Amino acid sequence: MSFTANQIAELVCGEVVGDGETTLSGFAAAEAAQAGDLTFAEKERHFAAAEESQAAAILVSGSFESSAKVLIRVGNARIAMARLLPHFYPPDVHAAGIHPSAVVAATARIDPTAHIGPHVMVGENAVIGARSAVLSGSHVGRDCRLGDDVVLHPRVVIYPGSRLGHRVILHSGVVIGSDGFGYILDEGVHRKVLQVGNVILEDDVEIGANSTVDRAALDATVVGRGTKIDNLVHIAHNVQLGQHDIIMGQVGIAGSTTVGDYSIVASQSGIAGHLKIGREVIIRAKSGIMRDVPDKSSILGVPAVPEKQCKRQWLAVQQLPTIIRRVKAMEKSLGITPEAS
């Protein structure tokens, strides 16, 4: 799609500096921009690259000036970019209807505006809302509820009884509602504890490829409204994720842990079970969380401690070789042998 610079500025409450009738037909990074593209710049070095590019206009925040390019000045260039991209690259539209190869139970209720793709299975009493799209090879189990504008990408599996709110997006390979990992040692064998709860994904949740959310033992595993989960993440049974959390790739959260609203768990971190992670917490990458974390904390390390404390510990460890050499020199000057000490 094409827009004038004036139209773009109106979409993001920006100001045009230069020819507002300049036509913009794409959005690209500076190094890949072609004639007619819009690019963006947050810092001086980014702006220099954007000015040298073929782009017709630059989305900027700050006091940048250019004699060569049209500028669209906004409060935050990155936020403006996120708002504009769907206008240049609108999402796929899936035609309403049920593909002939889909297997849909007679008791399922599917909105006439929904799309059911090839080789999809929809179980008994499942409900699929308006404009939702269930793409090829996906499975929606019995008694599931999918809200409006939900998108299940190819090969998503939704186990029975799961609840998905409006505008939920699940990428390829996601599994929702598989059994929680519950066993108890009984007379020398691991006896399975049936997991008879379900999973609730609230409105505007998005989950990346090949991630899993386990069903609860008795109640519900909940992912709060607006929370975004990256690829290859495991959410165990009875976990309660707050609203607008960010869970990055390869994170594992063990059973019955709660995470407060607006918290961030960075990649490859692990959180033990039955913990309470507060609101607006930041867990840095590759951290191991073994205890409760209070609100607005930033923690790091294994086991995780406050970020500043962890960095001091790392610096101290780096100094150990020097300290050891100094101690040996002192022992030698005092005539102390390692055996004697």
C-alpha cells in the first residue's frame, strides 16, 4: 500500500518536515531501503545511515534536520514504526468457511465468519468465534472455547476444555492444555496424578512457535491479558502469569508459580515451582530463580540475586587469580609453605 508523508504523520500524530505529498510505498531498514520507502532512525549513527540510503523519508524522534530527505518527526520512532507496519503490511485475510478436508463435530459451534483450514479437527461442543482462523493441521479439542479474531497457525494443538480469549495468536507447533507433570511415588513406582484442570489464555495473548502451556491439576493454568510468550517456552501446570508479561525464548516456569503484571523473564531463565514473582520484575537472561521475588526487582545469576549484587560477585570472581598470586607471594615472603598453611 502507498501513503503520502502527510497521511503517515496523521496515523502517528507526527509532524512532516519537507514535502508532505511524498509517496511512501514501503517500510525498510536503512541498509535495505529502496526508492519510495520509509525508514526510521533513533540515534545519530542510524540517522546518518538513513540519510545515505535510498529511502524517501525518515521517521525520527528528536531534533534531527535533513536537506536531502523528508522527515516525519514523532515522539518515539520505534513505537511509531510498530504502529505503522500493519498499514504497510496488513495481515493475511482468511476466507470464511470450512475446508472440505476438515473434520468438525456435529455439536461444534463455528461462527459463519470463521475460517477452518485443511485437515483441521474440531471436537465435540467446541466453540470458535467470529473471524477466527484455524489453519491447516490444527486440532481443537472437545469443549474448547475460542473467542473472536483468534489465529491458530498450522499444527497448533488445543487440548479439551481450554479457553482462549479474543485476538489470541498461537504460532505453529504450540500445544495448549497438555498434561501437567504430576507424579507421586507410591510403593516404589511413580503414580500419575491426573491433571483434570484446564488452561485459560486471556485476550490479546500471543505465544511463539513450539511453546507449551500445561493444564492445571484441578483448577486452571492462566496466561493474563496481553502477555507475550516467545518460542520454545514451557509453562507448567497451575502457573499464573499476570497481564502484559514478556516471557522470552527457552524459559521454563515450574508448577504453581505466579508472576505479576508487566514482568519480564529473559531468555533461558528457569523459575522453580510454588514461587511468587512480583509485579514489574525483570529477570535477566540465564538466571535461576529459587525464591520469591518482590515487586520491581531486577535479578540476575544462578541462584538469582539482585542484579547489582550479582555483577559485584562476578567482578570479584574475575579478581581471584590476582588475589591468589598475591597471597602466594605473601606466603613466600613470610616463609610459609602451602602445606604449612
